[in-house]
Amino acid sequence: MSFIWAPLFPQETADQLLHKMASKGMLNDTTVGIFQNCKGLRLRRASIRCCQVSAEAFRLALCPHRLVDLDASWVSGGLTGANVISGLASSPECRSSLQRLSLNGLHLDWGSLGEDDGARVGFSSLKGLKMLHLANTDLTDDILVDICSLPHLESLDISCSIVSNLTTLLQCKNTLRSLTAHRLRRLDMSPGRLLFVFSQLDALRHLDFSDDHFDVDDSDGRVGDETLRQLLEGSPQVLPSLVSLDISGRKRVSEAAVEAFVKSRGGLVFLGLLATGLSSCQVLSSQKNLKVTGEANGNQVCEALRRYRERECFVREALVHLYSLTTDADKPQPDMLKLVVSVMQSHPTSLHVHLVATACVFNLTTQDLAEAMPVSLISSTVTQLLHAMRTFPNNQQVQKNCLLALCSDYILQDVPFDKYLAAMLVINWLSSHEDPTLQRMAVAVISILVAKLSTVEMAQLSKDVFFMKQLLAIVQQKAAVGVVDATLRFALSALWNLTDEMPAAARNFIECQGLELYEEVLESYYSEPSIQQKILGLLNNIAEVEELQADLMDEDLLEHILSLLQDSQLEVGVRYFAGGILAQLASRADAWTLDGELRSTVLRQLHESIMTWTHLEREMVSYRSFRPFCPLIQTSQPLGVQLWAVWAIHLVCSQNTSHYSSMLEKEGLTELLKALAAHPDTHSDIKRLSDSILFMVEEHQNPSEAREPHNS
């Protein structure tokens, strides 16, 4: 990919563009091509971390730039360390300009490097290098010899490599200021020899000689532990410039050694003690300017998550302690949550990390804590929870933790995230689990999510027969034993929302024998108005679809619904939805296939019943649109049909005027209502309600000009 034409970007903008493309997963062999334009897009600090970029694309797009900083860690696509070195070395500018290079996680493929003017190409070809990170690579002693010949090398990371001898570090003893040597399992040096090498590094300010405490072989690391003991207890003249030491994971170091070291180093600013059992040392509490990684308090744990983001062994340890610290959290801690999300992103496939991290997320967002944090943070947190659900579908604890965190009205209602994906992940989990508590939470989450989906997403979901079957199975399960609980209510609500103005979903409902099930539930839950409303609400949705109305033309069903309409002892909500079904079906005389007398009775009872209904203050129903009402308020419709429609419109408009008045205007219903109110054959009850609706609309649009209707 390349620009036909491009302006001259500010240099920092070019760096930011590349970084953003990389972090969003948009950088690959095709898109990286735009950076071949070295005049318009001038890169200095390039990050292609974790991207899929080939050696050829790297050479063409990045090597021509005068790079100062390059991070090609964990790149896939076949790029090797040798490709990077030879590519950079082929550029005279990069040979001298490049100061920082990160190749963590790459295969170095050292043997494939050739020669240039008789000299072997290597790291030493990049004379300007000051910082080199080669953690988790196949770095060997021979390559380290080449690296240590760099004249300006200040910072070196050789963690988790197969280096066995550090003596070659003496070549750069006057320049090396930072050495990170975490988990060097092939190290083959005596404690005395290792301490001698360290003692010669007079410029060294930071030393990380930590270890992976999860490794099973307890004999590993003894040389390192003994070396550190001698260093800690020894003279401050050894490593005199040292202000930062990391010995996390070293389980054999004593508290006395740490205490002696801290007391003898007045300028110490950092000490890594995670998983050593030493972070509660009394001497640490008096060091106000000393940062410590450990498990003694929240500050130490957060410092560990911040510094060890890439090290799974330490992340796991820190998260376990964070979980304990946050179990009874009562104050929002956004910085802490941000760190948890960050380590989840750094270890996307680690079950160990996500098991504890998802539990920490729940602790940090439960109750009202999430509401007090930035919405963008909660949004990215939920995105990470969904990633965990998708990555570990068979781990019940991860799924449970995610469900617990998601089951929040605030998160589900007000936080932006991929609600369609969330609904699919939860329904998939629900299909294979029957734990009552988790089932209730899952169905509750689905119920809210379905109501929040866009029209496009709803249309997509409405075609998913599996989704429909899972919810109907919940209803069947609950109805079989006659229980009335939150799980049943949530399942019915989800099905109601799923079929709202979605013919495909309504058709799936019928094909999945939902109609037969709902007829049974409607009769067996006669004394439960909340259940009846949800049942009748969904049947309303089916009745709105002309081609499905024939499926409702069952005399026993309609006579039962008619009895609900007529029963003055029932709540208005139940009678309202019963009336809606009957109004839709009776509105099409040509499609009515039952006895004509029944239709006449329905129309008569609609008028008589509706006139007895009292106005409802609480919101009982909401509508995506008024389109299903258009056929019902035509001047040619029978009185009962018109009356139910205008009563329904009047109800929702009086409860949420601003929302529904604009919907009426947009969908053309104000003109239909005006025509209905003006028609000479329109009943006075309908005229009164129509005028009242039109007044509300006018008052909302022109508050100063609206006039009360005459017959209100």
C-alpha cells in the first residue's frame, strides 16, 4: 500500500501513526507500505511490536528511515533478529542513528548473518546503540561477545536467554548503566566469579537479577541466590553507583541481608522483593523515597504489576495478592483497575493470569465502584472480559468471574462495548451450564443486552435459531415446575425484546414451538400479572407481522386473551397487551379466518374495556418505532382498533414526551392523527385522545404557542 500523494507530516505524527496502527492490530505487510514514503512520513521512533510483518516488508518500509528507536518485539510473519540487523546495517544512516533496539521474543537466527566489506554483520555494526533488549531470544555467549563490543552500550536486557557466561560484560564496564538478567537458567559461573564481574561494573545503576519462583526445580538458581547474598551483605564499594536492585523470586535470600543492604545504600530508589517473603521488612517502612515491589501492601503490588507487565510469573503472584487486598474494596481505584487490564492485554492467552485478573476486575467494579471511574476505562475493561470469555470458553471460573463483573445495571446500560458479542458469548456459555445462580445472572445480562442492541445487530441476532432455542429452553425448564423467579422473568423479557419489530425472530419463535409453550404458560400463570404481561407482549410482536397473524388465529387462544381483556380485576398492563393482540388481528377483516361474531365481540369489548382503564404513571412499555400503529389509526379502521392504538400512543407520549413526539413527527403519525381527529365519523373518545397527543407534540416543539385542545 502506498500514498498517491501525501503532505509532509510532522515527524512526531508519523511515529504516532505507526504506533497507533500497530497497537490496533492494523499493521501488516500491506499497510506498512505507506511508510515507504520517507519524505512525507519520516519515522524516528518506530514500533511494530506484536505485528505480522515479513522481512521484505520491514526492509522496504522501515530501513530507509533515519531511526533512533525501534521496537520489533514479538513480531510474527517470519521476521528474525538477523533480518532486522542486516536491514538496519544496510542503511548508513541507521548504523549511526539507531540508539534503542528491542527484539524481545524474536528468533535471532545469528548464523544467517553474512559479511559486509569482509567484516561480519552483527549488533556491533550499529555503532550508535545505547539500549538493547533481547529477552526471550536465542541469545548465546558468542552473540553477547559481539554486543559487548558496542562503544556506547548503556542498557542491556538478556532475560530468559541461554547465556551461560557474563564475563564478557567487562568489555562495557565503563558504559553499562542497566543490566536486566531475569531467569538466566543456563548460567554456569561460580558465585565468586559472578560477583567479581558485577563488582567491576562501576557505572551500573540498575541490576535485575530476579528469578521465576514458579519453576519446579528447587536446585535451580542457587548460584544466583548465593551471589546476591554476598552482594547484599558485602561492601557498598561493590557496584557503588547502584540505586536500583531487583531480586524478586529469589526465595533463599535472608531478611538480614536485605536489611544490611538497604542501610548501607542511602541513594537506593528501587528494590524488587516480590515472591521473596521479604517485602514486609521493618527497614523498608522508614525509606520514604524507596519504591518496592512486593506483597505487603497495595503500593507494592501495584508497583509489581507496573514493572513486571511482561513477566507472567510475577503478574500471577501480584494478582493473587491484589485479589486479597481488594476483596472488600469500598473506594474506586481506577489506577489499580488500569493495571489489571494492562496485564490481561499483555498475556491474552494465559489462563493463570485471567483466572485471577477477572476476579480482581469484579472486586474493583462491584457495587457502585464502576460508576465513579472513567467510562473509557470501564469500556476497555469489559472488552477485556469479553476476550477472556471467548478465549477460555470451557473454564467455569473465568466465565463466572466475567459474568459477575458484567452483571451490573450501570455497565450494561451506560458503558459502550460490543453488546452483540457479549450476548452471543453469554448465551453460548448458558447452553452448557445449569447452575441456578449463574443461570440467573446470565439470563439477566442477556435480557438487558438484547434491549440495548442496534437495529442492525437485532436483525442479525433475530436470525439466530440457537439463541432463540436457548431462551425458550429456560422458559420451558421453569414452567415445567411452575416456579416464578427472576430467571424466568429475564428470559421472557429477552424473548419479548428479541421479537420486537423483528419478523425473522418472530418466525423462529413459532418454528421453535414457542407459541405452544406460551399458550401453556399464559394459562398456568394466570395469577402472575408480571409473567402474563411479558407473554402477551411477545404475542403482540407476532400479531404485528401480517404474514404470521394466521398462526394466532386459534379460537381457544383468542377467547382466552379476550377474557383477559374483559377481566376488570386484572392489572391494566395485562389488559393493555391483550387488547394489542386483538386490535392487530381484528384490524384486517379480510385476514380474519375465525367466526365473524368473535371479531365483532372483540371490537366491542376493546372499546368498552379501554374506556375503563386508568392512566398509568409508571413506564410499562417502550417502542422502537410507531410503524406497527400506522395501519391501526387509519380512518377506515373500526372504533375498537383505533381506540387501542391512540390510547397506547397517548400513554407513552405522556410518559416520555420528548422522545416520542419527535418519533411521531419523523414517522408521519402526526399527519395520520390529524386526519383521524378531523374525520367526521371518528368517535369523540378517539378525537379527544388524538387532540391530546397532538397538543403534547406541539407543546414540545413550540412551548409558547401550544393551545389546550377544546375537548380535553
